[in-house]
Amino acid sequence: MQNKILINILPKYLKPVAKFIRHKEQPSGLSTTRFIQDFSVCMIPKATFSRSIADLSENIFLEGSEESLIYFTPGLIGEHVSRKIFSKNLPQNLKDSVSIKGSELLDKAIDNKQLKEDNKQILPVKAAIALTAMIIPLTEYSLNYIKNLLTLKIFKKSDFKNIASLEKNQENKIQQEKVRRSAKRHIGFAAACYSLCLGLAALIGTKGKNSKILQEISKLIVAPGTKLFGKYPKIKNFVNKYFCMDFNSENGKLVMSKGQLTTCVLVGGCGYFGASADRGKENLKETATRFPIVGLYVITGSELVENGLKKLLYKLGKCKDLIDKNLKTPDFNELEDLAYKLSKSKKTSVQKEYKSLVKQKCLISGLPFVFSIGVMGFFVSGITNYFTRKRYEKAKINTKNLDTNASK
């Protein structure tokens, strides 16, 4: 209650930013804030630099469907569908444990025999739930091929040179059929992969508690860092954070995790490259230029920029009340307690200290967020389009020179 009161006394220009930063740090905030961030970074610049109606339509379809799929579907599938199906046979006292991260369950059970026994039932259920969520990255994989089919259907184009307005050539019917067959084949492949995931989920979810092998597979799915790198804490935590298919939790409910986000980027990236290669080397080269930067950005968000800013501020002696020597900052919900402590030590008002802390927090978290949207989005889109045209023009000149030399 006090935290709400303190937020409400903030100036009008600061209050909405403060609430956004607070929401951003909550587990459920990963979905909404990343949706805003990634849609802004990817869609607005791409629309600005679109090279044709077909190019613009592709970007609107792909970015809109991708961001909605990735950021809003995990919680729906995990919490409201899969959890109800696979946890219904768990004892009542273990049902709530399904929302606890698999890595936490394993850490707590190290010296506790009862928790080890409980995990034999809980971890397979969590692994089954995580496997059903594979529909998201596999659909992401398929979207790139669906985009090719839609462009072919609506605009009758399959050659990237025509889509990107590099040329205005007559479309090759053989090439179009090749793109169509490839798209259908890869969409079918994704469907087959998901069928295998569902089969494995059903097997683990029903037989896992009685099978040592399935329990080990479950650990690998929901806590790969703990399973593979348990003796190396830093590596373990990194892998569990970025390469784990397990869900996060907020107030006992399953929400999207960063590991699931990484899975979407990696699996979706395979479709991104494959669908690009089908439409010509120019599309593939543009993808190879853009994807590594955008992929890293989607996974880490503005964390890299934020860490760099914190290091700079610490060296300059700024934001001392928030940044410690390890470059860690308190969560937004901890600012209230910190404000009370500072007000006592400095003999100032709580409101004054809280306002100061919020401003510092907004600087540390908000500035990198805005920077990433503006610089990453417009820079990457603009520069990749520029280099695509330059590469194409250079290749055309080289081809012309070769033909001239050959004729001599």
C-alpha cells in the first residue's frame, strides 16, 4: 500500500515512466514490455524503409504475428492449457510447485530427501508443459515460409530482387513453384516436429515419475544448466536463464521466460534463413547481415546497453544510492525501503528520497530502453537496406565487366 502511495505522489511526467519500469521488472512484464520494444524496433523502422508494397506487407504480417505469438501465447498455453492437463494427477500439495522454476526445485532438493522424491513427480510435469510450448518457436519457424506463400499468392512475387525493388523483372514460374514447394515442405516439417514434442510430452507427463531416464530428460528440459554444469555456478545460471525451456512464474502463474525467448529466436532463425535462401542470394545476405544483431538484441533486450550505462555511471560517481560495486541495482519494488533508510540517515523526507531514487532508476533502465528502440531499430533497418542495394549494384557491375571481358 505504501509503495502505491509513494508512486502516486510522483510528478505527472515521472509517474507513468515509473510504473512502466516497475512493470518491466516483473516476470509478466517481460511479455508486454518486450512486445512494445521489439515491435517498435522491428516494425516502425522497417515500415519507414520499406521498398515496395509487398515489402511493407511482409513486414507488417511477419512482425505483427511474430511479436504477438512470442510474447502473449506462452502464458496462455502454459498456464491455461498444458498445466491443467498434465498437473491434474499430481497430489494436491504438489500442484503449486509446478510454477516454481525447475532449477530452484533442484537446488532446494540437494540436501532434502523428501523434496527429491517430490521432484520425481513435479519435474516430469513441468517438462511436459514446456514441451507443449514448443508450438510457439515452431510456428515462428513456419511464419517465414507462410510469408513467402502469402507474397506469392497476393503479389505474385517470389524473387527478392523484385520484392525489394532492386529490379523489375518478369517472375520466373519455375522459381515460384520452387518457393511454393519449399514453403509447404518446411511447414509440414515444423508440424511433424511438434507432433514429436507432443508425443514426448505425453510420455514424460504420464510415465516420468516412474522412469529414471525420463526424469533425467525432464531435468535437461527444465534445468539444463543445473543438469550439465552444476559444478560451475556462473555457467549453470547463464544456461538456465537463456537456454531453458521452462516457464517463469508470477504470483503462482506460468509466464514466459527468457529461455523460451531464446528458443524462439534460434528455431525461428532457422526458418528465417531458409525462407530467405529460397528467394535468392540477395535475401539471404540481407538476412545474414541483420539477424545476428537483431537476434542478440531480442534475447538480451536493452540489458547490454543498461550494463554499459551502469558501469559508466559508477565510474563517474553517479547514482551512488542505487549502483553498488558489483554494478547491481535494487528492483523497483525495493526503492521504497531504500528511501526510508536514506531519509533517516540524511534526515530528509521520504518523498524526496523516493523521487530521487525513481529518477535514477528511470535513467538506468529507461534510457537504454529508448536508445535500443531508436538506434537499434532505425540503424539496423536502414543500414541493411543500404548494403543490400550496394551489394546488388556491385555484383551487377562485376557481372557486366565479366561479360565484356569474355566478349573480347
